[in-house]
Amino acid sequence: QVQLVESGGGLVQPGGSLRLSCAASGFTFSSYWMYWVRQAPGKGFESVSTTTISGVDMTYYADSVMGRFTISRDNAKNTVYLQMNSLKPEDTAVYYCVRDRFDLWGQGTQVTVS
């Protein structure tokens, strides 16, 4: 089954950290760029971070998370991660793992900073 399954969300105090994971299955994970996208309550989607196939040569971060979030991937485990440090209340959102071309989304994991 082709799917993405996120985990690792939860409730954290401001300044805290969380690590999100996204496990991919049913497709050749190592052939795709991967994205983390979030949707805050009452707002649209925001692309938070992107990793290329290797996860080494280039990554992208939204200005709002630059210096606080780190994306990484383990192609052997078919998993992409988002390490989130120094969390702020405005980081509260549902976080989605998304495959390149935005044709496959996970179910989302809730992150609440309060």
C-alpha cells in the first residue's frame, strides 16, 4: 500500500522540542524529494521544509522555522524526519509529510505548543 504515516506530534511547552517522523511504504522512497507542510488553525498550508533525494546536498526551510527546524531522511529506513527545536506557540499546526509533486500526503500529526 502506497502511504505516508507521520508520528511524533504532541503537546509541548514553548521552547521545547519535538521530532516528527514520516514512514513511507509502497513506493521507491529514495527517488523522491520530500516535504513537511503544516496547517495552523484557520490558516492555509505552509511548506515548512524540503529535502532532496540524498537529503544532503540541499534542504529548504521557510523563514518562519529557519535555524530552529532540521529536516533529514534515512533512505534505508524509508523515513523522513523533522527535528523541531525552540518551539513557539505559532508553530501549533497539523504537520503533514508530503511526497514530491504533492501527490501523496500523510494523515498528519498534531503539534501544539502551549
